[in-house]
Amino acid sequence: MSVLTIHNPATGTVLRELPADDATAIARKAAAARKAQPKWAARPFAERAAIIRRFRDLLVERRDTLALTQSAETGKPIAQARGEIGATPGRIDFFLDHVEAQLAARLAKPEAVVPAIGAPGSTEEVVTFDPLGVVANISAWNYPWFVGTNVYVPALLTGSAVLYKPSEFATLTGMAMADLLHEAGVPDDVFQCVVGGGVAGAALLEQDIDGVFFTGSYATGARIAEAAARKMIPVQLELGGKDPAYVADDVADVAAVAAGLADGAFYNNGQSCCAVERIYVHAKIADAFRAAFVEAVKGFVMGDPGEGDTYLGPLTREAQIGVLEAQVKDALEKGATLLCGGKRAERPGAYFEPTVLVDVDHSMEVMREESFGPIIGIQAVASDDEAAALMADTAYGLTAAVFSRDRARAAAVLSRVPTGSAYWNCCDRVSPHLPWSGRGHSGLGSTLGLEGIRCFVKPRAWHLRAPA
């Protein structure tokens, strides 16, 4: 039996050792989910919704305890962990408010067939919606409550069973989710936690499943897409980003914009698919912007993630430090200037100094490859056209932001950048009312919004002809 060892990234100490699920255990869980799913789907929607509402209430009640668990295993500062868990009920409420309507049967041509329904020989065309069935959800560690509930809440509400594999770096949080769902009334076999790393994820994909939902890297997402294609099942991939922001020369308050973008780049240690990863600023205000940005970054408190005033904790994955060091080295060798940071912090744990590079260009990895850490490159541009061209010069397409007093000007730039989300005078923002999707290497499909609900149902067309 293999063992999954969970470490605290701030101290390196072992938090817990757990038996990892092998292929046999995962097959057993998948078979149990398959058997339990039809009975769950047969329950009235009101019953399923009441159970998810109890889960929501338990999450509110136990936020502080759950935040401690998340902070300990991922290194997320406790205030940010509480913030994520505190915002999750709002997302659950969105699904509770909107799923039932998306399940309702509808007439395909109401204006044409309604008057004739029931008449001899008349044909009624109706669309109904079935749950996917058994859903595999391979989730992420950086925002485990957000990305998890985005998938398993609508899956459960629509009548599917879920095999939930939390990231090996957020396993205790994933197990806590399962405990709360079961306490709320979700049957044990309808929501099951699969424990393990990449081997467990690969074994999960071999099971009799009806859809796979993954959040993580492009490389892993591509392998999952190939596996799903062989099974001819739906796949949804929420992958990475190299999210750009452009600061135009007409912004009213350069310092305020710089502070906002610093937060967008370094919140959660930059470990977010929609974190700002590269900034373009109009040359007319570049010097002022860079100075204000560095000033904001120097105010971020690095420390123990358990302390309430800590803004920068350790990186969740220590191996990412090597990626950041390589990007700094590459940039400096190609002519970049380091304004602050640039190296591992001189303290125990997986800490990396907040890093700002200027005089950068697109020959450098820091402006091309996903960083997923507390590092940013700031490039001066001469025009909106240059900014738009550089923003679009990427394989990723998750988000893009423009800061300007002129909405039309911002929209003109954003319309030239192929992304799933566009921001005007904001960044690093997600709303349950809007679809969360990516272009290119940033993924397939949508979570959130009505589009994110429709991913979990299969339409069935009914041709109903009354006897003559």
C-alpha cells in the first residue's frame, strides 16, 4: 500500500500520512458511485437542494477550522483562506438559485406546436435534460474550495455522482469537503474522495465515468483530454494562464492602479490561474508606475501563514522555486533589470521573495511562460496597438485587463486579445454569474454562469405524436 505524506510548506513538517488509493480501490469506488447515482438522480430536486443548502450552512459554521486545515497544508495565509471559504457560500447560492430552471423540460417550437398539442396526428417536440451520470473531478490546490464547489455542487444538484480527487497538496481539505457533504446528507457512495497523486488520477480516468472535469496545468490537461477522447466523454479543462494587464496613459491615479495590480499579481503568492503575470504600461507613465508598484510590493508582509497580517506565505509546491529562479536568471541574462526580490527568501520553508523585473521583452521566459509565483515583468509600450499585440502574443487565453478612463478605448484593446474574461479597471476577479472559460492553452468548457450548469446535463429530444 502506498502512502501519501502531507507536509506543511511553511515548516516542512509532516502533517499526516494517509493510505493512497490504488487502482483496485478506485475501481471499487467507481462501481459504488455507478450503482448509487440513479437513486440520487431520482430524488426530487428540492431534496437534493436542501442537502446542498445544509452543506453550505455547515461551511459557514466551520469556516475558521476549515481555514486552519487549508492554511496548514497549502501555506495560504490564514486571512486569505478564511476569505476563500467565506466567499464560497455565494457561489453555492448561485447554483441553488439557477440549477432547477436549467433542468426544466421545454418545448422545442412552442409558437408552432402549442395550439395543436393533443390533436390527432399532432407532434409535440420536447427537450428534457438528464444528469451526466458519474463525474470524475480532478481538482486543484490553489483555491480548493472555489474550484471544487464550481464542479461538484452543480454536478450533485443535477443528479450526478462525483468521484472527487483533490490535489495531493490539498488532500485534507478535500477530505473535509467529503465529511461536510456526507454530514449534510449526500450518500457516501454519491460523493467519494479519491486519495493520491498522479497515479491515482490516471487510474480514475480508466474507470467507467461519464465526464471528467480538471483544474491544473496545460500539460496534464492535454493528457486528460486524450484519455477522455478515447472514451468519447465530455471533458472540461480549467488550465493555466499568462494573464496580461495594460495601463494606459490616461489613468487618473497611477499609484492606485499600481497598488491594485500588485495585489492582482501577488495575492495568494501569485498562485492563481488568473493572477496578473505580465504588465504593459504606456511609456508616458512608466517611471511613475514602476516606482509605485515596487512601493506597494515592499509593503507586503511575508511570514507565518498562521498569522493574521501575513500576505505572502510559502509556495505550496517547493519545486516551483526552481521555475522562478530559472525565469529570473533568463531575464537578467537577456538584459532585464531587477527592482526587488529575485531569489529564495532567507528563512525556513518554501518562501520566494516578491520579484519585480523591468526592461523585459518577449524573448524572456518571464513574459512567455506561466510563472505561478510571486514574480512579475513590467514592459513599457509606446501605444495601445503595441500593447494589444503583445497581450495577444501568447498560447494562453484566460484573462486580460486594461486600465483606462475611457471604456471604448479599453474595449478596443481587449477585443484584440482572445481571452475568456476581459477586465476594465479591475483584474483577478471571478463572478458566479459569468462563465469562467479559457481560450487556447487555458482550457476547454466553462464553469460558473448558466454555461457552467449546462455542462452537467445531457439533452434528450422527444418526438411525441398523438395517435390519429
